[in-house]
Amino acid sequence: MAPTPTYIVNAVTGENEDGFPLAIQDVDKETNDELLDSFTGEKSGFVQVGPKKYFFPSGYKREASNYYNFKARPDDVFVITFPRSGTTWTQEMVWLLANKLDYERASEEPLTKRFPFLEFSCFVHQDTKSTFLKENQYDTDKCKKIENLDTPHWKTFEEKTERRFIKTHLPFSLLPPDLLETGSKVIYVARNPKDVAVSFYHLNRTYRTQGYTGDFPQFWRYFQNGLVAWAPYWEHIKEGWNRRNENNVLFLFYEDMNKDLKQTIAKVSDFLEVSYSDREISKLAEHLRIDNFKNNKSVNKSDLRDLGILLSNEESFIRTGKSGGWRSYFDDELNREADEWIQKNLRAFDHSFPAFP
């Protein structure tokens, strides 16, 4: 018997009573049990959302309507990506451009505070949080920080009076439907799925809230089949691509950013309606250069590593930043399989969508 979708429909209006229009369905038991063995940070199970079957841990159920009904403001800036598509890199660039290149504040205040992650709280399972608290029980300051891990950022955003900078991996269809009508600016970044998968594999191993224990070939198959958080990848990219020509949307490719960072900085500056000299743009490009970026404590999640939420024996949050690093992870058979999958899905895009290298 198929699991019952978790939504309540008003018998009079025909609308969902919680204001969320899509069904949220539990993953079938056999798949769920396998995933719980592979992703040990989640303890209850996984769900798929709507006809596109966007994939999330169980915590998404309690927050879905809050994300969908979030009240965007005209001066909000959103960075939307599928995970590991240059999100952090883009965030730091955007925040600095919009804040008069305030490097001093950027170095003193973690990016997680300057540019909070909208839906992070739904990935913090209570049992996993309890483990973190037990491990840090003799450090009051650390326990306070851990207690706040699952504080919903949509609540803290409501309390902000200054301009809000919002990171999210949610696709457009799970965000407020009037997001672009409010005047909010959205920067969407896409990246080659092979590089995304490799980087996301390492993140899922590093973050104990994810706790992935398998190898890369298995992770790739989960990724390809839409069984990793925020997947399916192609549906996510398609939603961003289809809105690229709308007012207040800037669509970028990570590969183009990597190829010509200064040009990207200039493009983002124009989008944010700010202007800087060539010298200032060059300084920002140097700040964002991957060797410098990896050593920037403000952006590399060192605060979460100190709490034990990131494993110290895994790769750093900011990895190589290179395009094409996937080649070290795909054998010939897996690469053929991946190329067929990519080519099949690229047919759904118009001719102007570039083929990933």
C-alpha cells in the first residue's frame, strides 16, 4: 500500500489548510530503510514533495508551509542554488558588493550570520542534536550554539530590520510564489552535475547532520535517482533556467564564474545596482581566489567544526573550487552512465542552454 500524503485539504475551499499546495509523501519503507543506513544523521526518514518529488529529511514536513509562505521584502537578496554549485563563493561576493566592500565586518562576522541558510533547521534531527549536546555538555557556550541550530531562520529573518541576505537550496516552486513580484533580487547559480555530485558527496560525509557512510558510486546513484537532499537535480536547474529572463533574476554558471571571476563580479555589481572601480573589483577577485577563500574562517564553517557538527577528519567545507575535478571519481563505466543521463536530460532545455564540459 502506498504511503498517505501528509497534507490537509479544506473541504470548503479545496486548499491545503496549512497554506502549502503540494503533497508531502513518505519514501517507501524499503528505500527509506536503506537511506537511513547510508545517511546516519537523519533518524526518522525521508519525504518527497509534489509531482517533481523533491527529496528532504523528515524535518521538512514541519516547515514546508513556512518556507512557501515566507514574506519576502523588496530589498531582499536571495542566492538560490542546488547544493555545491558555488553557493558560498557567490554569497561572499554578493554580500561584499552589497555592503560597500566591508572586509572588516566580513572577517569578524561568519557568513552563516551575515547570509543565513533559510532551511538549515529542518536538517537538524532532534536525536542528532542531542548527541552534539552530550558531546559538548561541559562547554556552556557551545551548548548554547547547538541549542540554536534548529531555530528556524524564517523566524529570525522576520525580526531583522536591516537588509536581508538569504541563502537557500529550495527550488522556486517551494519558495513564495510572489517572490519575484516583491522586488527581491535572486541570483541563481548552476554547475556541472558531475562536479556537484563529487562536492556534495564530500559535504554529506563531512556534515554529521547528513552522516553519509557509503562510497561515491553509491552516492552518485542516489544523486542520479533523486534520493539526495534537494534533488532531483535537473528539475531544480530547469526551474531556475526557466525564470532566467524575469525581472530581478540573474542566472549564472559556476564554470563561467571560474573562467572569468572579474567579469562575474562586474555582472553581479550591475545586477545589484552598485558600482566599483577596476582596482576594487581586482581586490575582491583576489579575496575570492580559492586559495584565499579556503583559509577564510568566516566562510569555511569553522564555527560548526568547532562544535563537532563537521567531522575534522574529512575534507574542508571549501574544497578545490575547480571545474572538472569529477574525473578522479568516475571510472569508465560510471562516466558512460553519467554522460547518458546528462545528455538525456539536456534535451529538456532549449538550444541556448550550454552543454556542461
